[in-house]
Amino acid sequence: MAPTVPSAAKSASPSQPSGKSEVTDLKQQLRQLAGSRAPDADAQRRDVFKRVISCMTAGIDVSAAFGEMVLCSATSDVVTKKMCYLYVGAHARAHPDLALLTINFLQRDCQDQDPTIRGLALRSLCSLRVPNLVEYLVTPLTTGLKDPSAYVRMIAAVGAAKLYHISATACIDADLPASLKALMLSDPDAQVVANCLHALQEIWALEAAKSEAAAREIETLHSKPVVFYLLNKIKEFSEWAQCIVLELASKFLPSDNNEIFDIMNLLEDRLQHANGAVVLATIKVFLHLTMSMTDVHQQVYERIKAPLLTLVGAGSPEQSYSVLCHLHLLVMRAPMLFSSDYKSFYCQFSDPSYVKKLKLEMLTAIANESNTYEIVTELCEYAGNVDVPIARESIRAVGKIALQQYDVNAIVDRLLQFLEMDKDYVTAETLVLVKDLLRKYPQWSHDCIAVVGNISSKNIQEPKGKAALIWMLGEYSQDMHDAPYILENLVENWDEEHSPEVRLHLLTAVMKCFFKRPPETQKALGATLSAGLSDTQQDVHDRALFYYRLLQYNPNVAERVVNPPKQAVSVFADTQSSETKDRIFDEFNSLSVVYQKPSYMFTDREHREPFEYSEDLTSLTVGAEDPENVISAQRYQENDNDLLLSTSDKEDNGTRASNGSSTSAYNAPSDLISPSLISSQTPAETSLVNTGGPTHSSQSNFSLDDLLGIGVTEAPAPTPPALTLNSKPVLDPGTFQRKWGQLALALSQECSLSPQGAASLMNPQSLIRHMQSNYIQCIASGGQPPNYKFFFYAQKDGATAFFLVECIVNTASAKAQLKIKADDGTAAEAFSTLFQSALSKFGLS
């Protein structure tokens, strides 16, 4: 008969915990082992502790065994100690009342003879992060900074930073920063010095906002004695510590050129380091120190090429991508320096897509007269790549090089050859590029049109490709014999074209063709306007209505508006401003370079220094209390446009489409036929937007309709419901904030400001006063150029219903993003019309 298995052995294995029954079993075993002096007691404790940690890993709540774990902590076994500290650190913050039980044994372990246990105990003590236990941390930390073991001193340095985050007052009162500074400048262990430096930077950076002494201490860290002391020991540091020291050195302001050369000589060998982070940190130091020395700065670019190209070819794809991002930033600043190394950026078959895409951008940036032929030849090979996104990017890269005026003749021939590949995505991308090339090089229209004219629109499925073809049909209809008939065929299939982009281009192309070849396009124009006026897409309807009324008013004026004489485009808009690129360069060797945007655009608000943001409106004043009825709105301390946006802005992602708004470049004003707009127009302008038709006779109306083959005139736009506002609404900030959180989003729209209005926003109070004159009050405002954020409210006259508005204005684009919430949702559309009408008049009077 087999021997009976003990109950302890029957329990679930560590990999298969069984919930509450397992925890109860563990507690019982821990109680039995708490005071055991058996020879194998330590081994049994270790096994039980392993099972407890296994339960934690499986997500089982084992906090009920907290007391028993503490009782079993009295052991000399280091592995058991580590598991006990892990358990305590995981549960102390969630159970601060139980954390008090750990203080005694942790303080006792901080005085253990084994430095490993002293260090582990001190780290666990600082990791409790319970404010009520701060008083028990100061003494062990002070003692730890003077410990003979470097390991304990290293733990104590980091613990001082943890203490500051728990209680800044306790850390400063204990004079721990001064102890850290003294230890940094005198300790023989390099890792202790690095930890002290990191802790000091973290403490003083946070303390500088409220203490001038801390600001002076930061300046001391950047002084010559400290920087040179650390640089002379840099070979002793770990790779992580070297990056910290090099980041500090990049902020050093040398007094003369000799100090710059001394630092560069000290760091010369760091450029050959195997770790990419160290190399990039060293490059940042070189670049920042030589910014004022043009010749030396140029030589630095030459010196760092080889290390960077070596890093691109070695290591993982992720490292290659990171280094390529930094190379791309440098190439944008000095493309000529890398033009001879273009072969280093050819795509390898084993490169991931994200690396290939960045290499294509690099090839585009370094192209010049000497290497264009080789680069374009290589890019053309990628056009047939099985990876469709890379094939698209390669075609775009060829077009970008052509727009840089390098070897345009050969590139145009290459692009036209792409049209013969009989691949939909290749044809679509090529047509878009040919369109852009014709805008910049009209002299190539004859060669391009001869090839484009043979392409059937039925073979193009992508909207942007079809839109580009339609643009060329309209722009060069006088050179394309079949252009009117191709457009007419497209109009007949209007309902099959679901893309607003294609329909908008079709409207404009038919209009252009009509002015160049009227007899052949008359029928197509009538059908196009008729289809556009009945289109459910607001942008398409508005453009068709605009063209119809232009023709009603005066065909000659319509031709000057739709098909004016054009000049060749000299420069296409860059996606990034030079200011943004400079800011990214200042943040070299950080995620800003990888994301290609400044850090403020992707970091949390609490990490954006030195500005802070709050959405609390409780401290705002209400304009109704002001005798002049001018609201003194609280201004938030913000830096850039992203600081104006809160996480609640995400709620309009799915709402914008449902409310019929659009961000197309062809948006028609929402008050196109508003009576308030008509009243402010000149007679000639009024005839274009008069809801009853133009000022010409009705006979001319019928003549135009007959000419275009339109049987009936367009249906008049519905008159917006009448809405009047209370001239003196009163709403306190607390109620505003509560309503804003409770009410659902009624509308989310984009509208335009007049150029005069955008210029007037140099003084945001002028907009607040203007809106008050329209019975719309401002309760809060904030921001800095070019972005401003306002919170407005208004009240329906004779009712208690309020309208709340969040308005984000960008003065550079003269656009305003509106989010409207209303007690009476049925009146939200009418209020939006009033609000946008008032906003459009800002700055005109």
C-alpha cells in the first residue's frame, strides 16, 4: 500500500493556485513556520513564499496573509528575504494600516551585518510610499548614505528621491540633498555618484519651481568643476550612468572655446562606444556645444557620420530605426553633408517596413544634382515591391525629388512609365504626382496629357487618383480632345461616385471645361449642377449652389472665379515649421526625434514644465457681477496648442461625422443664406446669396435653367429656426462646470474667422467683448499664440435653457473648433448658426 501523502503536499502547485482555499492553506503553513527552529525551516519558508508569490502573479488576492508573512520574515535566507520584501512592497500601499507591521523588521534588517540585506531592506522601506510612515524613513536613509557598502549607498541615493515624492518637506528638512551632493563629489564608487546625480536632478528640478535656492543648486550642477569632475570619470560609469552625465554636459555653457575642445577631446572615444544611447548622447553634446562655432559645427557633422552609419547597419531593426530618425533630423539641417553616402540608405530585403519608409525619406532629403539619377533609379525598383505601402512611398519619393527641381526631364519620363504598370495603386499615386508636377511645371503639360489622356477613369478605383485625373481633364480640357465626353460620362455615373472629393473635383472640372468648350460641355454642366444641388453631402451641395448662383449673377465673373489665370507653384507647403524642427533638434536623443514632434505634444500635462494646466473652473469670476459687464476670465498658464486640449476632447471623434460637419478644404459657410449675412452685404454680393434668387429678372433665371437643361430651380435652403438670447444671462462657474460634465455633446463643428478677426485675437479680451455684445458671455479663457481656448455660455430668452460652448481658435489658420452642449438640444443648431454668425463678424467693425 502506498504511503499517505501529507496534506501540505496535496496542495496545488505554484503554477496552479486555487484561490481562497489556497490562501487559507498558505496562512496555516506560515503560522506553523513562524516560530519554527527546525533544521529545514528555512527551506520550508522558501517553498511557501514561492507559492505566495505565485498566487500574486496569478492575480489572487493574498493580502490576508500579510501578518503571517511579516512573522516569517525573521530569517537569514537572502532569497526568502527578497520574496518577503516583494510581497510587502506590493501590498503596503493598498493596505497602509498593515504596512505599519513591517516597519520593525525592515528597520532591524537595515542594521543587518549582510550589506545585501541592508540594501534590500532599505529599498523596500522606501518603496512602501505610505505618507504616515515618513518619519521611519529619514533615519535609515541618513545612515544608508554613510554606509561602508557601496551597494547600500547606491540604494540610499535613490531612496532619497523616493522620499521627496512622498514628502518633500521631510526630505528637505533632513538636508538629504546636501548629503547627496557631498556624496556625489566624494564617493569612490561610480554607480553611487550616478545615482546621487540622478536623485539631485530630480529633486532640484521639482523644487526649483518654489525655491530660488534649488534653482541656484541646478546652476551649480551645470558648473565647470562638477561637469569636468564627472566627465573625467565617465569611463568608470555604466552605460546608463554615462547617458545621465552626457545629458548634464549638453547643458553646460562653456566660457571659452578651449573648454569646448577640452570636453570634445574627453568624449572623443565615446563615439566608438558599442551602445547606441551613449553614442547619441555624445553627439548631442558635440552639436550643442558647437552651435555658435559654424566651422567646427560643420566638422562635427563630418565626424559623427561614420558612427551613426555604423549603428544603422548594426544591431536590431528597432535601434536602426531610432538612429535613422536622428540621422533624418541631421539630414534636414545639412543634406549636403550626407549626399555622398546615399547608398547607405538603400532598402534591404530584410528591413522592416518602418525602416524602409524612413530610408525612403532619407533618400528624398539627400537627393541633389550629383546623385539624383542613381537615387531615382533605385526608387523606381521599389515601385514594383510586393509591399504596397512601400511601393506607394517610393513613387511619392520620386515625385518629391522632381519637385526639388533635380533632373525633372528624366523623372517625368519615369513617372509616365509607372502609368503603364497596370496596377491600380501605382496609377493612383502617379496621377497625384503628375498633377502636382503640372502645377509647378506647366511646360510639361503636353507630354503628360498625351499619356494621361489614354487612361480610362473606369480603371481607377482610388478617389485621390480619380480626383487628380478629373483635375487634369478640367485644367487642360482645351488640349484633350475627349475631355468633355469623359467628364459627361463621369457625370452620368454620379451616383456611383461616393467620394465627396471626386464629386467636388468633378463640379469644378466641368465648370472649367464649360468656359473653354461651351457647346460640348453645356449638357454635362446642367446635369452636374442638378446632381450637385440634390446631393446629400453638404460640401458638394454648397459648391453646386455657389456655382449656380455665380452663373446666374454673371458668367464672366464666374469664369474669373473658377478658372482664373494661374501662376506656377514655386514652393509646396512644408508639414513642419522651422520653429518646430529647431525645437525637436533641441530635444536631440529623446523620443521627440522618433515621433518627429516636440515633447509637449505627446507627454502628460503633469510632466510639462514649467507650465501647469487645470480644468477646474470653480475659481473663475462671473461677468454679470462686473458693472461694465466685462468678464475677467481666468487665464490658464499654458505653452502650446496641445496644452489647450483635454482628454474630454476625444468624445467628439465619432460625433463630428454624425453632425454633418466636415474638415474639407471646400467647406461652405454655414450662414451662406443667413438673413444676418445678407443684411451686411453690398447689393452686388447680396444678389449671390439672396434666398429668393438673384436681383435679375425671373426671365434670366428661366433662360439659365433652359440653357443648362435644369427643369426646376434649386429648392431654397430651409430658414433656420428663430432664436433670441437673454441679454443678461447669469451662470456661476460651479454650475457651468457641472452642466458641462452632465450634458451630452450636441454639435461639434469647425468654422472660419475673418483675417481681421484672427489678427484682432492678439488681444483675446476683444473677442470676449465682441461676443458679449451678441449676448454670449465668456466664463474662462486661456492659451498663447497661435492657439486660444474659450468657454462661452448663453441663455435662451424667456427660458431657463443654457447653451455651453468650448471654442478653440487657431489664429494661424483662422479656424475655430466648436463643441456645443445645450439644455435644449432641439435649439442647438439654431444657436450654432447665431454663434458662428457672431464669430464671423469679429474684427470687421
